[in-house]
Amino acid sequence: MTSTPLVVLENVNKHFGDLHVLRDIDLTVNSGEVVVVIGPSGSGKSTLCRTINRLETIDSGVITLDGQPLPAEGRGLARLRSDVGMVFQSFNLFAHKTVLQNVTLGPIKVLKQGKAAAEARAMELLERVRIANQAHKYPAQLSGGQQQRVAIARALAMNPKVILFDEPTSALDPEMVQEVLDVMTDLASEGMTMVVVTHEMGFARRAANRVVFMADGQIVEENTPDEFFTNPRSERAQDFLSKILTH
């Protein structure tokens, strides 16, 4: 099976003022691959994720999606955002719209789908994330885990080439984490290209094709989950794993 590079970051640097948050990042995500990015807080994981759909601009380097450099602004950027789905820590749903309206908004407004087609597709996706029975409720009537599954359905509705997950379970109560991870595991097994920033090591072991470990704005090592968790090569990763895997 030949792997097609879908997202490529080359020599990417990013500063926030004096803080060098991304240092010479080189990363390739192939089509159909699940890459899980882990590391201590403040290591640049979320910033890395946000540069891929230009929520953060970069200072130097190149990022390409499907062979094309990321557009700077205007129509090209809107198209990029529909190709690159994003699931945030805080759900970011529209409070005044129903679940169904939240999921159909992008397809109707950006992809110019007809309302009936968009709604039919949205119901399929809500079924897929196991929440179709909540379609006519408002976000405030749902649990955090349900809201996050709506956010995943909303990302899928745009038929993205890749979905970025920025700590999608960190705002959830522990009992809701699993329901979101189960949906993400399903997507991974169906071949969705995913970049996932997470603290959930069980998910990383189970669903990732590759684990990328970051510290101090750099990619310190990357490997298969099996190799990374059983045999981390860098002292930084060994130290990180010894702290989190003992609990």
C-alpha cells in the first residue's frame, strides 16, 4: 500500500513574542493515517494543530495540504477550512441553533448544499456518532460528551480530507470521555485521516498509527504506539511516560 502525503510541515517555526513555540517542525501525515501528538503542557502541541488550518499563522517554513501550500486568506482559506475539519476542546457549537442546525450550517452556507440533502446527511452523521435522537435539542440541553460528538458530526459534514482534534476530551467529565473516544476510534478504523492532540494514552495506543512526542516546541521522537510506549528512545519521553503511566 503506497502512502500519499496529505499534510506536510517543513521547517515550521512559530513565535509568540519572545516564546519560540514551534521549532523547526518537520512532520508528514499520510492519507488515512492517525497521528497522535502527545507531550507535556506548553510543548506546542495545540499550536502545531492550529497551524494546519491556519488558525495560527507561522513565521517561517511551509505547510502543504494535498500538495498545495496553505492559502493566506480569502476564498482559498474558506476552502481550506472545509477540507480541514477541527474539533476543539470547548465544542464551539452555536448555542442558539439546534444540533441539526449546527451540523447543517457549514454544508448549506459553504458547500452550497440544499437544505434537504444537508439534513439527510446530518442525520446519517448524527446516527454515526450515536446521537441522532438529540437532533432537535439545543447544545445547552446536552451533556459535554454529547456536545463533543455533535462537534465531530459537524466536522464530518464538510467531507474534510483530514480532521484535527485539539484535546477533544480535556473539558469533559471522566465518564463522558470514553463515549467521545469510541466515536474517534470508529473514525480511525474507517480510514479517516486524523491528527489528535490528546492526553488519553489509551486512545494513542489503540487508535494511532504513529505517536509524535513533543517537548519544548520540538518533535523529540515519533514511532509506532507499540514502540513508543514500550521502548521510548529519548530521555525526555522516558521521563514523561514514567510520570503519566504510573497513575
